[in-house]
Amino acid sequence: MRSKIVAGNWKMNKNGTETEALLAELSAKLPDTTAEVMVAPNFVNLAGAVRSLESSTIEVIAQNMHYAESGAFTGEISADMLQNVGVKTVIIGHSERRAYFGETDEILAKKVIAALAKNMRIMFCFGEELEDRKSDNHFNVVASQLKNALYSLEANSWKNIVLAYEPVWAIGTGETASPEQAQEMHAFIRKSITEAYDATIANNVSILYGGSVKPNNAVEIFSKPDVDGGLIGGAALVADDFVAIIKAI
Ligand code: PEP
């Protein structure tokens, strides 16, 4: 049985004081849910967030990591450093990392391998650009992103993988994939994993949708059978909105 997950990617928002305030509000308002709830503050606030949420069911996850174990990589953070402050899950492949920091499928494949080697759970993000969708190339793009970064992995690694399909044209734009478009792509992803591995792996992996999920569209998107939750950007920065999205699952 795959998990339902709602994760908030805070990106480069919230200083330490604001992080603590948002976490306190979220903890106080967290509804009863069987879904896993995760938040991804920036690197410098991870340790404090883990401490603040010690007695909470909310998991603190990281937005990124480097693939090397250690060394001369100024400004970077390793899997070991994340684990050492109590972080067990890391987002890899967010479209902003791909677009603004030159992260290619090849680099992402190395990050995936490095995180799995440390037994970390990965939330792997991918999705097509608007041009790809307009030219009806979106299924090919998604299939190749998955193949290049994930399909060389051993079957056993998939228990530590969560997927987040995020069409780039829907991220931070207020434009959302329709629930039907999300379902169509999620079903395609499951079929692709079935072909590369098998139906058990495909049916056990949680596939989240990301891209302008808000309290007013979450119920409909989450009602689709292959949508197992959401990766939330903007709406995760407002406790009441994030809580409403958790309630929608
Ligand atoms: C994201 O950045 O992962 C995201 C989905 O952002 P937003 O919800 O703001 O579109």
C-alpha cells in the first residue's frame, strides 16, 4: 500500500525566526491525518526545525544535496550532513535546480545514487516545460527524465523513492494541470515503471502532483486514483493554506 503524502517546499523563504513561527502554527493546527506530512525549510534552518518538531509527526526534509560524500565543493551539503541533523528525506531534481543551477539528468542520477547509498528517502521531481506540452512531447520528456535518473536502480531501491510530477509551466504560475491532465500523466508514469520494473513496484510508489496546488483545487486533484498527494510551494508558506491542503487528502 502506498503512502499519501503532503510535502511543503519552502524554497528560499523564511529566516530562522519565521521558520520557528510557521512550524509552531503548523504543529498547533495540524489536523488528524493518515497522510505523511513533510516540510522542507532551507539548509540553515533544518537542524532547528528537526528539534522543534521532535514530538510532532511532521517530517523535516531537505530541498537538495550534493552527490559527493565530502570535499572541496564550496557551498554544498552532503547526505551525511543532512542525516547528522536528523533529516532522512531529500528532494532531488526540483525544476528550479534544473533550470537555475544546471542540474542535468546525469547529475541527478549521481545524487540519487549518493542518497540511496546513505539509506535516505528521495523525493524525485521531474516534469515537462510548456513547449513540450504544446508540441505533444510531454510523455517522452517525462519518460526520459525517469529513465535517465532512476531506471538503472536496483528494484530494491524503489522502496526509498517518492515521485513528484511537477509540470514546469504550473510551478509558481497559478496555472494548474487539470485533475484529468495530472491523472493521465500519473497513470503514464505508473505504466512506464511497470514496463521498466514490474507492477508491484509501480503500484507501491507514491506519485505526488506539484504545481500551484491551493486549498481550492486540492480536493479535486487528490481525488484522482493515481495522485497520492502533493508537493506544495507557495501555499505551504501559509499555515492555514497548508493545513487546508492536508485536510483535502
Ligand atoms: C514547487 O515548487 O514544488 C511547487 C509546486 O510550487 P507552487 O506550489 O508554488 O507552484
